[in-house]
Amino acid sequence: MRKTLTALAASCLLAVAGCTGGGAGGGTEQNPVATDGKITGEITFQTWSLKNDKFTPYFEKVIADFEKQHEGVKINWIDQPGDGYEAKILQQADSGELPDVVNLPDDFAYQLAKLDKLVDLKASAPDTLGAYVDGGLGSYTFDKEGAPGTYAYPWYLGTDLNWWNMQVMEKAGYTKETLPKSEDEWFEAAKKVKEVNGTAAPLISSMPDVTTLAKNGVEIYQDGKFVFNTDKAAEVVNRYAKAYADGLVPPESLNDDYQSNSLMFPSGKTAHTTATTSFVTQIENDAPTLLPLLAATPKWDTPPLFVQGVSVAKQSKNMATALAFAEFVTNNANQVEFVKLAQGFMPGTKEANENPESFTADIKNPALVESVKMAADQMDRAEDLIAVQYTNDMKQYVGQQIALAMKGEISAKDALDKAVEYCNKAL
């Protein structure tokens, strides 16, 4: 399971391949489709929960601009509600009615690519890919997952920053300039915070997960199986287990029903969290008195990447038009205008992220402007570290095993061995 952005929120897709009928099996090299036809005719463009008062005028203008540039083209725009999109995509793919151009998170795109339902842009339109953020393209490139190729243009993206409660951090002797800049410094700061603040607002408020392992250089998925039960991974878990034993990690963070640290932060139950730039808006709405105490810093490790993309259906009857429109709706100018409306998100193009002033001028909140620019600056190194095969069920079981290791009930290596065995059986 990859963390993705859906309708400007988080979602995932489970087990599409087992539910659809047609399509080729994964693992085969995709042949390029014919792309040299005339840009004309009628195509359908599908978005996900974006037809509303805020975004409808934007899409109507994009469509009108494209139709004006290409005489004889007609774009039919349809939008699906946030709930039930998985089922709708499955039905469309199974019945051969997938829209010509379709908004997909990487989870969805992976499953459809395995079924040979999407155009491989790397094979069919390689010259168009250079404009897009490398990490975004990587999220839709499934060479290691058995569906070689790149299956979407990156559209709107998100990434995490570090967020700090400066009232707590200043009490522990930190300024905005001296906040931790590495994992080692973060663990050291956690000790200082506990010394001056007890357990009231710990700095480490979650246990390690597969993402934590990946950021520490642990290979997660290789040659068709999960492989994160290494000695290096056990060292990472043991480090957190020691922090837990030293009282630096709250016991409730090991529970299945634990709220994320980004939800605990507004109530003062943790002094550090990671979250996207929209965290500023969350604090502004839920804990406005905390806003003056809020500080953001870049991620010291590989920043995560949350993605939405635009794909082209392989069975499109107007392939040249579909490809041209997919590239048009995701070009730099149109992406900039989109994220001006979807404030807090990043465009999928290199040019815009290198020039964040192009899409932050309309943002009124200075803290949001600062965080968006910070996020844009790290987009060139952001990537999705988790294999698309990793499901929510796997995540829950892995968390349960790591929780046992954190409490000292089993060894870290045993926990990881059981976790990997479970994940591979579930593939």
C-alpha cells in the first residue's frame, strides 16, 4: 500500500487484479501504441471528486482551451465521487469502458497496468516525460513490480515536513535554527525533552514501520517478494525498542487504534510530527492558539511522496487525442493554475517546483507559503519508498509484530521474520 492523494485526501486500492476479467498478465514488456494519428475526435476525461464550485471553472477552461487549439476535438468530462471510485474503476476496466484519459493514484495505475489496460508512456511518448518530477514518474513506473513501463503523468503531489511545538522545544534548549537535522539528533532531542517535560509531550510518538526501515536503507521488496527481515532492519527496531524502554515513546502508540501523531499534535500530546503542508490549515482550524508556536523544517531523510496522476487507456479509439490531452492537462502552466486552487499541494512538473513563487502568490497564510516553498524545495529528492504490493492488512500485521518487539515480548528479528512471512503469503 502506498500512501496516495485522492480527491485531495488519502486512499488506497486493494486487489484489483483478482476482481477483473480481461487483460494481459503482468511481467510482460509493453509494446508502444500508435501515437502518430491526427488530434481529432471525441474522448472522455475522468477525474476523481473534483467537479465542484472550486474546480469546475478550472477544468472547463482547460477543456475549452484544448478544444480551441484542436479543431474537431470534443472532450467529455466526467467526475466520479470520492466514495466507490475503486469499484467504478474495476467495473470500467472489466467492461472495456475505461475513460480515454483518467485520473489515477499509483495504486490503481499499478493494478490496471498489470492487466494491460494503460498506455506505457515510457514506450509510447518518451520525449514528453522529461518535464515531470522524477519521483512522480517513479511512482508510476513498475519495472520492479512486474509491469515494466511508466503509466501516468504526475499531476498533483504531496510530501511531508517535520513539524515542531516550539514551546516544548525551547524549554529543552532548542531554537528554530538548532532543531534536529538527523535521526540521531532527533533521538538525542527526545531525551532532552523528557528531562524537562516528562512524558507530557514526547518527541517520538510512533513506532517504526516499513517506511522507517526503507528510510534507513533497508530493502523492502525485491525479486517478487518482501525482504525487510534483515539484521539492519532489526537494528532499527531495536533502537526504537530501547527508546520505548527508556520512556521516550508513549505506550498507546503501540495500540492498533492509536491515532497518528499528526492528530495528537494539536492537543499537545506530542511535540513533533510529520505531515504535509496542509498541516498549517489543520492547526489553524483545530488549535489556533498553537499556530504561533508551530515551526516546520525539511525532512532529513528521503521525503515521502504522495501522488495523483493522469493515465491514458490503452483501448482509446482516439489515441493521439487522448495522449495530447493527458499531456496538456498536466503541462506546467495548467498544473500551476491547479495548485493555486488546491493550496498546499505540489505540482508534478520540475519547472513549477523550481519556481514555487509561481503558485504561492495567492496564498494568504505566511506559514503556509513558507511550508509550501520548503516542500517544493525537497520535491527533487522525494520518492515513494513502499512497494505497491504492500496492503493495509500487511501494514496492520507488521505493526502488531513490531509492537511485540517494542515491548520486549519477542525479538526484533523474530518480529520481522513473522512479518515478512505473512506479507509474502498474502501476495
